[in-house]
Amino acid sequence: MEDFRFAAGIVTVDGDRILSVRPCSESELTVGERGRYILPGLVDIHLHGCAGHELCEGMAEALRAIASYELAHGITAICPATMTLPEARLCDICAACVKAAGERLPSGIALRDVLRGIYLEGPFIAEEKRGAQDRAYIQRPDLALLTRLQHAADGMIRIVTIAPEAPGALTCIRRGAQDFRFSIAHTCADYETAKAAIEAGVRHITHLYNAMPPYLHREPGVVGAAAEMPAVTAELICDGQHLHDSVVRGTFRLFGADRIVLISDSMMAAGMKDGVYTLGGQKVTVEGFRAALSDGTLAGSVTNLFDCMKKAMQLGIPAEDAIRAATYNPACAVGLAEECGALRAGRSADIVVTDREFALLEVYKAGTAVMSA
């Protein structure tokens, strides 16, 4: 409901929109309805791929496969992420998203209704904290380049990552904050530099703790600066690999449930068996729930957002808080809160139905059933 707490209620849908959400008494519900939860469709604003495909293929086939997999797992809106690549390649990927958005999935759903934006991860990052990004294509922050990419994307770029210590980064943030949502990522920034970037216009932190200096008691770094700024949201990859269980619980307390954005950061092996895959052109070996480069560097996850949300619950995060962090908060972080991420009148009828153990039962996208257990 409006306070992000569970309550008995009835959701009415008219076409592709939620018409109303009203409280009700338990007696108004059938026995079967009393054993179910109705959730907003999940919103994953940071994933690279799944089902054997990734955004960086720059092909409609890949985007259709990614969107179909996500829908089948309760994720009804996505902003897939690029990697650090040459400008020409990034332009091609952006243009491919625009072209593919006009197509329809096998379910009949318009791809543009699922593919809600592009997450530009790189090329404005620090080499020392590049993670699985390719150092050959790292560039200095360049607002003119961003503008060219956004033109190729027809406005679809919703998040731009940036290392605030890079030469020209603060100027780029100040001048571009009205047109772009900047996120600190893959950075060596200390507390002072991160704070300056936030004051210049940064409002988001990419996969908090990963690919940045640690949160130390005398050197709080990016984590400390972001925690102090109420306007800043922070991503967590809650896949059981990227963060210790205690860190997940502690970060929800530090930032508050209204500022945490759960992401999958999944790569193409999500939904696939163990083996060798690629991420932005680099070889990745997948064993169990771990995806890594040859040197052991983690290279995204192999877990979808729905399972990340359930993992957070298993770690002791209240179910309502975990759900908010996988639905409303990410929608807010990319400017989609008036369209999705909540069960509210006028929003897209993106609805997930689960049992009391949060096993997925039904998924609806814009009022159309796309999955039924």
C-alpha cells in the first residue's frame, strides 16, 4: 500500500493501467486470495544480460531474449547496462536499443514497455578500479561525448557512471546534471572528492562497496559521503557473492530502506549452466553462483533481481523493505516513479503475484499475463 506495508486489498486493472487500489477486509477475499501477495513488477536498472545474451551484442535478438527472461522472473522494467567500449560501438548499441524498442516480444508485449532505458557504465572510470571493464577504452569525462551518445539513444540513457576524481569530472557533472543522472562508479575517490561530486549533482552510487575504496573509520570514502547525503541512492548486488551478509543488513540500516536500490548486475550466464561466457568482450568463467575473469575479479552476477530480493529477505531484511528496494526505489532513481514500481492508480499494470513464501505464481506486464506457474 502507500506506506510500503502489506495490507489486505484489491487491485483493479483497466486495460494496461491500474485503475484503483483499495483496502478491504479479509472477509472480502477468497481463501486462495488470502494466501497470496500482490507486488509491483520489479525494476532492474542495472543488468548486462541473461539467458545467453548481453546488451553489448547490440542486436534486437539479444534484447528480446533478455526482456523475455526478465519478464518470466517478475522483472517488468529494465535498464540494461553497457560496458567500457569505444564511442562508435557505444553509439551502435544505443541505436540498436532505439530500433529494437519498436518490436514485440513473443508474448505480444511491446519491447519498449520493458526496455525503459540504458545504463551507461563506463567509459568515464578509473583504471585502478575498472573491475571487469576493458582498460583500453577508458576515457576522460566528456560532456560532448555524452551528448552524442544520448542523441544516438534518442534520450534513452538514464544513468551515467563517472569516477569523480578523473580530470574534468566535476566540471562535467556540474554542467551536465540538468540533462543526465550521474552515478559514482569504478572509482578511487576519497570522501572529499565524492562529497564534491554529490554537491555538483551526483545522485546515485553504482554497486556500493564494489570497485571503490573501502569504508574505513578514518577514510570513509564514497560510502561515507553518500550515506550523509539524503538525496543519494545506492545500489546493492545482493547475490551472496559481492557482499557479506552483514554488510547488506548494515547498509539498509545506514542508508535506510528508502535509499537502497537492489540490482542484479547480471551478465549473460544468468539462467544458464556453468561454463565460459563473455562480458563486454572479456572471457568470464561461471561456476555455481560466481562469475569471474581469469584473475579472479568478479564479473557481474548470474542472479536475477527477483532472487536478489528474496536473498535480502533471507538475510533478515524485512520483506516490505526488500520489495521496495527492488521496485519503487529503482524506479525513482531513473525517473520512472510515475510510470512503474508501485501499485498505484494510473501506473502501468505491472503486477507480480506470489505465495506467502514469495514463490512466483503470476506476472502481468501492462495488464497482459506473461507468466503463470
